[in-house]
Amino acid sequence: MNQAPSPNLADPAPSPHDALQTQDGRASAPLLTVRSAVYSYGSELALQGANLQLAPGEILAVTGPSGSGKSTLMLVAAGVLAPTAGQVIFNGRVISDDSEGERSRLRRTEFGVLFQFGQLVPELTAGENVALPLLLDGAKRQQARAAAGLWLERFGVADLIDVRPPDMSGGQSQRVAAARAMVTEPSVLFADEPTGALDTMSGEAVMREIVRVAREAGTGVMLITHDAKVAAYGDREVLVRDGTTNELSINLRNGDDR
Amino acid sequence: MSTGHVLMGLLANADRHGYDLKHEHDARFPASRPLAFGQVYAALERLGKKGFVGATEVENADGPNRTVYRLTDEGRRELDDWLRRTEEPSPFVANPFAVKTTLALLAADRDTAIDFMDRQRATHLERMRELTRRKLDPDSSLSNVLAADFALAHLDADVRWLESALERITHLEQEVQP
Ligand SMILES: Nc1ncnc2c1ncn2[C@@H]1O[C@H](COP(=O)(O)OP(=O)(O)O)[C@@H](O)[C@H]1O
Ligand SMILES: [Mg+2]
């Protein structure tokens, strides 16, 4: 077997320095690890011991039925929610114990987030929307605007720079939202059902761009989806069921399944 | 879907040797089973008898004469007619996963069935990733992309079935228990 270790609940939790295999077969330390994470919304137990590892530049699909805890797992991994128990480790450092302020700063610089509905500010143009994360982080206006233009171009929507979201198609909005998520050049992009609201062809076009741009930039992607066709854009898949994760690593080339 | 109609479609734009027809078929429809030469010549002979295809002997300086086939006007009418006819959807799609899942519940236990389904899903996903990579390759031809779309849609249907079956499995278990 040359696949990543299966984070089975019965096994001892993986250490942050456990080696992962990247697509080209080289071992590398995980960039992001979620270890035995528990999270509840009041009395609603949404995560009950979830494990996850993301290698630098890896595209990891997180799948599972609706209500299984995928979005909660993403929010915990991205430091938006602090887990009730368990740990989130980024670059070898436990970030789940950080203060909200520290996690917020990390999110602004290292993480990008993309939701099903892009959540663009409708009053701002595409260029202003994409420049926003840089401006909030203290960048100069000129610089932010130039970076926004560059990232819009990478997602094939440079011509929309002065267009406002109400005048865009669903696919265009998602490309602009993706450019905004990537403008800070994060090391991890968290994408929660990024094509869930799009029709087949524009969803496919958006996925194609996200994968291409993430590969070029070397950005790791945590791709949340209930759709196997979308999950197939990933390098690997982790299944979430009833708040726990299950990684199935089948290596056909090794005759594992024959 | 008869081989004869497929060959007539390939003859619509240019006259061809039997040899070329076989190779064009295999290149254009990579997901289909490759045609055997015997199959091609047998089909061309049937089409000839019906008057859909005509044959002309062409001299070949390097060897024996070769036969070039062309679509006749009658053949063109039959082809147009066939292109407008829908195909019969197969009412009973074979589902080997359902058979195995049911037998796993009967002959083993629930965990065996669930383990089988999980591993089957992972195997499907592996294939789907491979097809997606092929689609993302900018050098993929249209027929390759269309074939990959078809395969992906069918594998996706299997995966959806596996997911719903997993949710139903407790009920399924009660049904198959003797
Ligand atoms: N804000 C919330 N308040 C209370 N319960 C929630 C909230 N968000 C999610 N849940 C519950 O937590 C569980 C997991 O939800 P979620 O992580 O959104 O799953 P998924 O993304 O897989 O559909 C579900 O039972 C859901 O109802
Ligand atoms: Mg969700």
C-alpha cells in the first residue's frame, strides 16, 4: 500500500508529522491536519471524531450525504469554528487553541474560502470585490486593484472587472468569487459545494478553472461536495458519515481489488 | 444499433476501403468494442445486397486490387431515416452490485455488505478520477470527451445507487433474511 494512512477511529490518531503521499508519489508532511475533531451546535453533535490530512498542493474531496457534517468539518478545519475536542494542526502548529483573533488573522493570510453562493458584495464591481480581502489586510489601493485584475484574468473573467454581481451569470459570479478566495494567495482553498448552484456545463467550467488555477499556484484544496462527479476532480476522497470520517484507499494498480 | 448503420454513417462523407472503415470506427468510438475485419466485410456484403452500399474495384500497383465502398442514394435515405429513429431504452439494466450486496447480506452479514459497497464506491471514484483527468487534458478529442462524459454519467448513477442502497440496507437486510 502506498496510500495515506487511513485515519480510522480505532487507530491511534495520526501525528502532524505523519508522511502523506502526494500525487507524484513523493512523501510530504501534511499542511493541514484535523485530528479526532468533535463539534456540537448546542445539543446537536455534528462531528464526533473526524480526521483529515491535506498535503501541500493536494486536492482533497470531502464527500458524504447531506447533514453528515461536511460543512462543519470544513469550518473547523478552516479555524472558523473551534472544535469542542480534538485538534486542528496547520504547518505543524496546533491552531485550534489559538484565540479567535489569531485564527482570524490566519484565515485572512493563509486560507481562502469559497461557498456555493459566492457571497459577493452586490454593490461592488468584480474588481472591487476581489480587491477587498487585500484592502482589509492593509494593502495599497493601486496594488490591490492590480492583483484583482490578475486573478480575474486567471479565472478567465478579466472583462468583468467593472461589472456588478447582479449583472453576472451564476458561473461568472463563482469565477469572481473564486478569484476573491485566491487573491491573498492562500496555501489552502476551502470550497464548500462551489458548483452546487450551477448547471452541469457551467459547473464543469468552474471546476476546470479552480483545479487549473490551484495546481498552478500550488494551493491545497479542500473540496466539499455530495456529488461524485465533482469529487472526481480531486486527487483523493474522504467520506463523512454521521460526523465521522472514513478514508477508503483502494489502489487498483497494485491489484488491491482483484 | 446495427454495425451496418454505423458503417453507413462513416461512409456518408467519403468512400472508403473496408480496412479504413474498421480503423475509423475504432478511432472515433474508443469506448466501443473494436470491429473485427470479418464483421466489417460481412456487414458490407449485407448492405450491398440491400442496395445501400456500392462497391468498386480499384487497381493497386503494389498488390491485389482493393474494393472501395460508397453509400448509394438508397443507402443515404436509409441512413437519414435511422438517424431520426430513437433507440429503445433497455428496461432491465443489469446491476451486479445489487446482486452482490443482496448475497453478501444473505451469505455473510451487514458489515460485509457495507464493506463491499464502500470499496466498490472507492473503485468507481478511482475510475471517475481517471476519466476526469482525460477530460481535462486539452488534447482530448471531442469523441474522447463525449465517451468520457457517457462513462462518467453511468458510473455516477452506480455511485448514487450505492449511496441510496447504503441508506436502505437495514430494510434490505430484513427483506432478504429467510
Ligand atoms: N448552525 C447550526 N445550528 C445547529 N445545527 C446545525 C447548524 N449547522 C449544521 N447543523 C447540524 O449539524 C449537522 C451537520 O451539518 P453540516 O455540517 O451542515 O452537514 P453537511 O454539510 O454534510 O450537509 C446536521 O445535523 C445539521 O443539521
Ligand atoms: Mg454542507
